[in-house]
Amino acid sequence: MREIEVFIDTEEIAEFFFHELVKRGYVPSEEELEEIADITFEYLIEKSIIDEEEDDE
């Protein structure tokens, strides 16, 4: 299996969840969205779907 490079942006995850939750009738706060995005990111790491890499900037 070949390796591909994927960049995961928690802000993008938060925006995705916001739109999906609003479609379903929920109105999450910004803090709730940040928590959901962080949990999603941690889940992807835990399941070895992604590896966390330090940003050199």
C-alpha cells in the first residue's frame, strides 16, 4: 500500500460539523465546535488513520 500525504485542519473540521449540525436543527457554539473538531482529530490519530506532525512555522 502506498503512503499519501493528507493535511487535516481542525478549523475545517469545525466548519464541516457546523454546517452538518445546522442542517439537522442544532446550533452549536463556537466552543462546542472546537471541542468536536479536536475530538475528531484525536480519534483519527488513535485509529492510526493519520499521524500528528509538528508544524515547523
